[in-house]
Amino acid sequence: MERLCDMLVRLSQRFACRSLLLIGLLASPARAEAEKKTPPSPGPLPAAVAVVPGLLVHGAGHYAAGDPATGRTLLAAEGIGLAGIFGPGALLVVTGASRRFIGALAAGVVGGVGIFAISGLADIYGASGLRGGDPVTVAPSLETRVGAIYAYDPLFQYRWFLSQGLQGRVGSWKVQGGAAQALDDRNGWITLGGGYRLWGPGPEGASRDGSFLDVDVAGTQHRYGTERFVHWTGEVQVNGRLDLVRVGPSLRGSFAELGVGRALQIYEYRVRGAVADINELLLARFAFGWYLGRPGSSNGEVSFGYDHRHDGLAAGLKLRGLGSGVAGHFEARGRWFRGAWGVGAEAQVGSAYVVGLSLLFRQGGPW
């Protein structure tokens, strides 16, 4: 145990020293003067550098493209991400994954992985010269959806769900709800929630960009009629988005998302003599995405990410060995609007495969 901790500490020290040395070299006066004279030139070659060796040294693609300032920022973000992985990760080993500390430490690890992944993907995006669209800087006062979900899980009989949802905003406050019912099984859920936007787009005025920070609460009842149990969840979560143009001009049109929270779960069994189970659940997710189109015409967004929660249809990843079920699931989401009408699509991969398609309608904004 002590040898493993010492090894983790030494690896972290070596990475920090080498990162600081590289940042110092990139920040030298000679290089700063060269940066002013050489305009950035993204393209296929810098994008390739962003993959190799860029997946290990984030920012390498931007440096090859002639934008070392953004490259240094992405390298620093990689260092922060690795610190978030190795620091809490080492403490998890030392404490034996104690229930007293595992929630905060696991959240730190997921956050570290998220920052590490986002900085690497941002390097590829900016170095390749890709340009996303512009964000919608006014949130709709009302948004509704109706759609279908297909979920393949060999442990359950359900496959098809009909889903619907509604979200309304008044100033910084948000109220939302949703429900889904299986068409081929006695399974379904209903959720009610709300939240407060600390900053970001609202229905009453345009913001600087699409960045936001929300505090959300929700309660959910999920009924498993065939299996004879009901799952209740109460949760609170902080969710944020950062438009990456704030990091560097080459990242215009892209964004990063991070979220963390906690949930209390109650499993109520409809079996005589059974006692309910009460558990806590870590909520943590991250995503990288980019905007499509422009406000005032066709517009939308697409994102790819990871969600650590295990109580949805996708649940946790099935792997070989002891790690199976520990990780959450991967997801992809997209939205596309033309005026007030739009379509939404999602896909999730965990212990089950989930895909969904929805018809969207929004109102209360300059669409």
C-alpha cells in the first residue's frame, strides 16, 4: 500500500515538474515575440499533432498551429485534471475507499477525468480549424418535448417507452417535469424538479454567451411493476457550462460542461416482509460539444460526455473483472431547431443500450 502511494506521488511530482518546465519554455520572451509575428494556421497537420503526441501533452496541436497561448492554457488544464485524478485517487487507496470519504474523492476523480478529457478534445477541435456555430444567448420561457425511447437491457422486459416533458422559466427560476411509460411492460417514471440560474442565458435578456451555472433539484419515482419494486430518488446538483472561446479564439463555437451532486435513493419492494433499502448516489458528469448554426436561423448543438449516475436506463458500464458496474455510462446528445420547432436525439451506452428521439417546441425567444 505504502509503495503504491509513493509511486503515485512520484508520478505526480514528475508530471508537475515537466509541465512547469514546458510552460516556462513556451512562455519565454523570445517565443512571446514570435507569437505576435506568426498568425495561427490550424489544419490537418496540427490536428494530427493534437492526437500524437497531443493526447499525452495537451496543447501540442495548438502549438503546432501557431497558437501557443491557447496551447499553454490547455496544458495547464491537463495538469489540473491529472492532479484531480491522482490526488483523490491516491486518497481512495489510502482510506480503503471508506464510505465516509468516497463520495467527495470519487467526485474529484470524475472531475479530474472530465477536465483531462475536455482539454484534449478542445486541442483537437481548435488545432483542426473546426468552427462551430453561435450559442443562443436567450433561454426559452417554455420548452416542451414528446418522443420515443428504445432501451435494450437483457435483465428487463421493456424495450419501448413514450416520453414527454416540460420546462418553464421565470427570470432566474426554472420549473420542470417529465414522465415516460413503457409500451411493452409495466414500467415507467415521473419526475418533478426546479432550479435557479446563478448566471447565464435567461428569458428576459441576452447574455454574453452560452455559459451558465445552475443549481437544480429533482424528485423521481420509477416503477418496476413486473419486478415488483419502486425506486424513489431525491437529488440536488450543480451544473455548469463554459463557452471555450473564453479560453482561446480558436475554440469559438465549442463548450464544456461539468456537473456534480448527491442523491438519496429509496428502493421500496412490493413483497410481503421486505424492508426498503436506502442508499446515496454520487451525481457527476462532463461533456464536450459545439454549437450548430446561428440564432435567427437554423441552430442547435451536439455533445459527447460521461454521466456517473447508475439509476437510469443505461445504468453503469459492464466490464470484465471487479471494475464492472463502478463506472457510469457514456452519452451523446444533439438538438436542432428551425424557428420554434426542433428535434432532439440521444444515445447512451452502459449496461444497457438506449436511444431516443424527440419533437421539441420552444417559445419566448428571438428564434
